[in-house]
Amino acid sequence: MTEENKKNLEFIEEVTSNVDEVQERVLHEILIRNANVEYLQRLNLNGHTDRETFKKVVPIITYEDIQSDINRIANGDRSPILCSQPISEFFTSSGTSGGERKLIPTTEEENGRRHQLYGLMMSVVSQFFPDLGNGKGMYFMFIKSEAKTPGGLLARPILTSVYKSSHFKNSNSHVSPYTSPIESILCLDSYQSMYSQMLCGLCQNREVIRVGSIFAYAFIRAMRFLEDHWSLLCNDIRTGTINNKITDPSVREAVMKILKPDSELADFIEAECSKDSWEGIVTRLWPNTMYVDVVVTGAMSQYIPMLNYYCNSLPLVSIAYASSECFFGINLNPLCKPSEVSYTLIPIVAYFEFLPIHRSNEVIDSISIHTPFNEKDEQQLVDLVDVKIGQEYELVVTTYSGLYRYRVGDVLRVAGYKNNAPQFNFIRRENVILSIDSDKTNEIELQNAVKNAANNLMPFDARVIDYTSYVDTATIPGHYVLFWELNVNATSPIPPSVLEECCLAIEESLNSVYRQGRTSDKSIGPLEIKIVETGTFDKLMDYCCTSLLGASINQYKTPRSGTSGGENKLIPTTEEENGRRHQLYGLMMSVVSQFFPDLGNGKGMYFMFIKSEAKTPGGLLARPILTSVYKSSHFKNNNSRVSPYTSPIESILCLDSYQSMYSQMLCGLCQNREVIRVGSIFAYAFIRAMRFLEDHWSLLCNDIRTGTINNKITDPSVREAVMKILKPDSELADFIEAECSKDSWEGIVTRLWPNTMYVDVVVTGAMSQYF
């Protein structure tokens, strides 16, 4: 072991043994340095550096809370707004705010700190691979174009900054040099950069002892690039010349220092790449490779099967946990299984706090990422030494470069300890949610469902390369659509029935709210899988990187468009709380009455539905909040506080969704001239009601014309309640029939219910898609 590696490992031992003291010192240093910055002055911290005052005075923030300050810096204000040291540049985060990439301020000192931590990281790896200095690393590294803010500061992805830094240029042989010349790495043309890096990696194939990229996807993409271009690359190696598509003079010059005519190597590569199977291609072409250095945690874990396929199950090393905001931690056990990766947060880099996401059997209480904080929420934050094994937390950081109690948006789970320093599994970033009605599917649930479904493809030697999803609201009920790109064997075609089995497997893997919507409520249609042509996701990434999001290849992550563990959350309540909700309903209606003073002169046609309820083992009812509301004495006794509803309570409380919808629609039509407001809780339910009317208006008209109820309505209490409202009315039936028979249904609500003043529905968040 080198003296430097020994020194670095001793340093890790020291700081992980004295975590709390180090964290206290870090916070003191940050606050004493930045005591006079405008942001802390505004908060009246008044030079205090103790934790108690800091936590009392400084609020938890998101990017949006300091965006105006960041914009001032970007526009040229050089006063100490967030940090006493000059801001040297901005890192453009892969996250966005209002559709724009976040600008994360940094300093020269912070960049030096990141470089120091890289040294620690490589010392850890060297314990397990002591011969790293005897070979080269074939890493695929890419930069993205940079811009300048109006104030003249550079704004670029962090990896672009790293690869252009003097630290990287002077020290990229810290452990072993890379096969890629710096000119190839810094080439903005992604094709030329990839081609030349792959060519140089092949030319030095016997010297390569480690391979990788930052994220797993970039390495997978490199292997697929090789699949598509090996013939051209072999020709270059055989002739000692570079393909004419490589036009960058500096790249050509750099590659020519490495490339020599080598027909034997070209024949070897050609023979391997011509084989039917590409399984183990990495160890076949680069036989001395010891490990693959890629991030395979979080969303990148889906690429583990493809990595194992290409790399013949070489160790997958996820060594670092970092973001644009901060370098957080190191995996001190790099040879662990990908599913067991845990990161030790290095206490010298920032001051860390943690927001608990509480789990207690079926009782869950969590604070959603990037929701506003109140004083009680802030009091829940704990320090690094106070986290508990098995508990999940959202990470909050205070950095040297001017972020104070900043919500990173990462959820971590405590997995163990290194001395006194907690080690964390990375669980997820902010949720990417699919939602149709009351269902909410997060990224992890979707990823696990796809993983389960993909098992059906294995007998056909096929794999899911990549996927994305969206909610198709053009159909009613709406349904989830998944786009899959497959790696298939031409000799083993996949029967359509297998894809149907995949759809079923995904639906069975999703949470109980989704399954109830599919089977009981019929509010969600059958999930659909669409197979896209090979290369589609590469094209998507190219589009995002070049014209849409401005991400670099290294940062790009395929977009994946609550429950806990797939089950409903159980939220405790009290009678007093229910009474308080009813009181607030009264306040709400008083507000509405200011704008619609005649609400008491008509009725509301609201489509309201309940869901089945259960009892916990202890005998308490467990049911959706609206089921509780509609069954409450408050609702039954006071639902006419402003104006009565057209729907009888028996229809609302009917568990059969068809009978409930049919009878509520029938009663709404019978009282059409009295209706002055219409709605449902969520926009989707009202849209669904209108589509139901499109499909059933003929039956409904017949009931109104004859004064009888369709035989499909079998619930005695519903039939009895409806018969108190329904009378034979051929004139009304003819009117409804005439309107519903027209070619266009535009404006159908105001045509059938002409006195309607407004539509009462939630149209924020996921419901905005139903405008």
C-alpha cells in the first residue's frame, strides 16, 4: 500500500470515529466564514455558530426559496449574498425548477474539496484492487456545452467542470491513466467522442484493468455503440487510419498517437464481435478487466442485468454518492452486491441533517419531498449521529458554498455504521408519479413491476433495455402505457401472449390502490405495453441532451413517468378532527358564496362514490377519507347547508360503482333545471361521469320517458330512493335525446344543465391533465 493510500484510509478512520465533533466543527466553520453574508443577515443569525440557534433561526429550504438570490449572483451581483467566498461558477443540476435547470453555486475551494474526496475514494478501491497502478481505466466520459450567465459566470454540468479542471488534466493518472485522450473527452460532438474513446480503448485492450462510466446507462450505451460500429473500428485498427467521420483535428491528432496498424488485434476483435452472442463481451475484448465502475443504485439498478450480460458478472462497483450540490459519501465496501450498496457520509464535506420518513408497521407518516415546512416539521430533523438503523430519511445539507439547510430531495435508509458514522442505502430521488384517479405509482414501484414482468421474456432470450411510461387519458377509463425497448434474439420471436402476460405481471406488482381501481372500481383501464424500435431511447437521450434539457450524457437519466410498500397508508384520526373538517367545509362554502350568492336557490349535481372499508386487527375502521365523510352524520344531516345534492344518499353509499354512477346520473338528469353547480372531488371522476353519459344516455332517456328504472339497478335501497325522484317525462327525455344525438358533445354540461354556474373539481397536480 502506498503511503498516500495509507494516509487517506487513516483519515477516514479518524473522521468516522469522531463524527459529531467533526460535524459540529464543520457547521461552526461554515457559519463563522459566512457570518456576514446577506442571506444569514436577513435571518438575523447575528454571528451565532451553535447548532441550537442555527436550527431555530435558519429555515429548511428548497431551490425555489433561494432562486432569486441565485439569479442575482448569475446576473452579476458580486456582493456576498450566499457565500463569503466568490462564486466561481454554477453547476447545472439535472433537476429542474419551473422547467429550467437549477443553477447550483460553487467555489474554487469546493472544487478542491471534491478532488480531495476523489483521492479518498480511490484509496478505498485500492484496498481491494492493489494493482490498479499497473494498468489503465477505459472510462467513457463526455462533456456538455457550457454557457455564461448574464453576469459572466460559467454555467455547466458538474462533470464538464471536472473534466475541464486542472485537477483532472494534471491528475487523471492518480491511480492509473485512462485509455481516452483528454481531447476525446473534451470533444463536444458525442459521436466523435464516443467513437474515438472506444477506438482508443480497443487499441489498448490488454492494458485495461477497469472499465466504467459515471452512470450505468452511459456504459450500456457504449457497448451498444460498439455493437453498431465494430466493423468500422476494426478497419481503423487494421489500417492504422481514422474513419473520415472523425473530423475534429485535435481528436484525430490525439488518437493517432495511440493508433497503429494491428491486423492481429483487428482480426481478434472481429472474431469476437461476429459471434452470435455478446454475453461477456467486456471480458472477452478486455480480458484483464477487474471491475466495472458505474453507479447502479436508484434508477440505475434496472441496468444491472444488462451490465452482467455484457461484463460476465464482473464486480459492479458503485463507489461514490454525489450530486451537483455536494459530494456526500463513499462506499467503503465496493465489492458488495449492488443491492447492498451503502454510502458512508464523509462528515468533513458538509453539515448533514435528516428528515425522518416515519414507518411503523402499517401506520405511515411522511413529509412529501419539497412540500412547505412548518415549525413542527423542522423540529423533526436529526443530526448525522442521531439517525436510527432501518429508518428512512430525506437528506438536508448545509454546505461551504452557500446552501443552508437545503433539501437535496434524496431519500436514504440507514443500513449500518463505519465506526460512529452511519452508512446509508440510496432509496430514491423525487417520485416520478403516474396517476389516473386516486392511484399514485412512484418510480420504485414501476421499476420493480417492470423487473417482475421482464422475467416472462427470459425463455425467449430477450431483455428490457429501457422503458418509459405515461398515462393515456384519451381513453376512458384512462390507463398506463409503457414503452419498452427490447434486446431480442431474432431466432426466438416473442409471442403476443407473452407481452399480455407482462402486462398482467406489471399490474399485479403495482400497489393496492391501483389494483382496486382496475378490478373493483373500474376507474383504471388495462395497462398497455408498446414495443419501440431498437435505438429509440438512444434517440430520446440525444434529443434531450442536444435540444431539450441540456443534460450531459453522464447526467442523463431516462424519465420514468402515496403508497408505502404497495399498500395503503393508514392515517389515524379522531372525532374531533372529523368535526374540524366539517367546520372547514362550512368556511369553504362561505367563501364560494361570495362569488355565487344564489347557491341556496338550486342543487349541486356531484358525483360521489364510496369504497369498501375494513377493520384493523384491533377493530378500528380503515377506509378512504371520502367514504368516512359520506357515511358521517355531518354529511347525512347537513349536506343541504348551501344547496342539496341531486344524488340521493343511497346512490352515493352504493358500493357497486355501475349502479352508483347510473342512479346518480339519472337523478341529475331528472332535476336538470334545478342544477346550479356540478362537480366531483377530482377532475377525473367528473370526466368519467360524462363519458358514462355518452355510453348510456339512451338507457337513461328510456327510464325518464317511462318512469321506470333499468333492471341493471338491483340494489333495493337505490331503486326506492330513485323512484322518489323519477317521474315519466317524455318531454325531458326527448330534450336529452336530441342533445346527446348531436355530432359534437362540446358544451354538453351547459346544454343539459343550463343553469350551471361552475364546475367544482380539483384540477391541480396530476389532475391538470384533464383540463
